[in-house]
Amino acid sequence: MEKNKIFLSHRHSDTQSDCHRIRETLEQEFGEDAVFLDIENLEPGIRFADAIDKALKESKVVLVAIGPDWFGDPDENGVTRLFQEKDWVHREVSAALSRPDTRVIPLLLKGASRPTADQLPEDLKELADLQNFEISITRWKYDLGVLVEALAKLIPRKKKPTRPNPYNPNPTPKPQKSWWGRNYLWVLGIFVVLMIVMISSEEFQEGYQDGLNGSKTVYDDEFLDEPEESLTSINVIYTGDDYGCALDLKINIGGKIFTPVGNEYLISGLKQGTQPYSITGIIGCPNQGTCTANGSGNLDIIPNGNYYVSWNTTEVGNCAINLSIH
């Protein structure tokens, strides 16, 4: 009897879905008849024990799928199913280990660890000494590919069908070339000759020399783009005064209105050069009360320059105040 099958032993409550995926891949590589997965491979009317025994005799490799629940649920005495002699997983693995011509490979799934000898029944302890193979869910495709290559050294792959290439007694005639396809070289040759004649003419040579000597092209001013205005930023600083007065101001520089926050603030987007400014607002002093403030003039805007709010005149009694920036 030829031994060229793969027996996939597993506990349904433990690794059934994973084993179905593995079976599909193995069948693609080795053929549907080369993989045995208990229930799905049983013929009607065949005793389960006889079918298992027959499949093991024909199998060269037995993959023992071990997941976190491989031992099975314990009975009323606390004995797990794997330690019970009637357990089918126990019987499959025990029968496989007893056959010297059968390769048994522990297949770790779902992050399970290989069981140690002291965790196994007496007739399954040999399983702990066998080299195992792990298929991780994060490396499923890669690990399964490695397993397939290892099994291919023991089980022949199925032959992939080749498509026949029958002789065609009536080959399709080649289509006739168009006029351009037959004469394009002549057309290109005539074009090259015309170009040579044109380049050799006196008019072309005179124009070419004028181009080498250089010529100035004059454009009307209305077509020249005006340069973009250069914008910059300045720092406006108010250093305070001897009377502890607070400023609530609005400053207009070149049409841009700013409300200062704190004693130093940055004003951006200003045009460089001389710009008009004006100051309006309210000044509140602890001793003199509240009064209006105003000021105006011209500023020479310098990029990143520092400009100070100062007091031009101060009359302590009536708080008559003018402001300026310099």
C-alpha cells in the first residue's frame, strides 16, 4: 500500500477552523485525495474507527494540531479527555506514534505551547520529544508556506495541468500593411532632403547669423509686470509711565488697524517705506482718571524695527495726553 497522504489530527472544539484553512492549502498543493481530515473524508456507511485506521495506514505524515484546548474538558473526576482511552484524538496520536514508517509532527496553533512529557498520557509521551512546527496567526501565510515546502520533501505535489497547444491547420493570414506602413521611409527621406535644402538657403543663413549676433527685443512698458510690494513686520513697544496708566488703544498704520495686547506686540504685513499712522483710544490712570488719547504722523517702516509708544506732553492735573510712535 502506497503511503502518500497527510493525516490532520485535531480536536474539533480546539482548532477546527484553523485546520480547515490548512486543509484547503494542502489540497491545493498535494491534491484533494492526499489530505485526510476525519469527518469530511469519511465515506457513507464506513465505521469511524476503520476509516481512521485505514487513513493512518496510507498516511506518510501525521500533523497533530495542538491548540490551547487540545487536552479537552475534564470529566466529573477531573480527568481531561486526552487521558481517556476512548478519546479519538488520543487514539489517533497513539496509533500514529506506534507506526515507525509514519512521520508525526506536532503543529502548534493559536499560540499554544508544546506539551511536556509529564503532561501527557504514557503512550503519548514520545510526542514531547518530536520537533514541532508553529503557525502563528500574524505569520500565517509565511509559516504555512514553510510547512508546505517541508511536506513536499515527503509527499509528491500534484501535477499541474498543462494546456495543449494543438496544430492550427488554417493559420490566420497576416494583415496587409497600410500605405503609410509600406512607404513611411520614403516620406521621411523626402522630408530630410527638404530640410537640408531649406537650411542651405541664403535667407535661412542670414537669419541664423542675426541670431548668433544677438538682437534686443523692446517691450512696451504696459506689458511689464510691476514688482510685487515688499511686506515686512515691526515691533511696537510701550514701556509704561510713572503714573501706572493703562492703555486701551487702536493703532492704524498704512490702513491696517491693530489693537495692542501687552507692552510689546508684533505687527505684520506692512509695506516698507514711509506710511501714515494714527492712534486713538482711552488712557486710564489711577490718580488722574480716564481720558482720551490720540496721535498721528508718518513712520519710516524698516523690517523688524522696534517702535515705541511715548508721551509727547503730560499734564498731571487734567491728563491731556498726545501719543506718537517713533
